[in-house]
Amino acid sequence: MHEGQEQFLQFFLDAVQEGQQDQAKHLLFGAFGQMQSGTFDHAAFDELKDQLLAIVKPDKQAQVQVAMAKFASTLK
């Protein structure tokens, strides 16, 4: 995992509901693995986004959506 991924992970761990940190780690580590193997695409991103938003604290939803939109713009 590189520095950007570590920052992204910490950002999400701070934003998810209590007791959902393990689920967030599982989802993000899976996505990081797909990125490394070159199989992470817009469809994978959309699935990840839906799963993560389901466990994000309500007061963090807007902030997380902005961060995810920024990340999505970097996908090929």
C-alpha cells in the first residue's frame, strides 16, 4: 500500500460508523488489490462506492462523496 492509499484508508476509517472499521478495511484492501493488478475500473468503483457509503456516518456522507468523486475522475 502506498502513501496515498494509506491516507485514503485513514480518511474512510474516520468516516465510517462505529463497528464498521473492519468492513471498511476489507472493502478498501480489496480495491487496493484490484488497483495493483489493474482490474479496478469504473464498475468496480461504483460497487465500492455503494458499499462504503452504506457504512459512512450520516454527517460524513457529503465529504466522502466529494472525495470519491475526485478519486473517480482519476480512473481511466
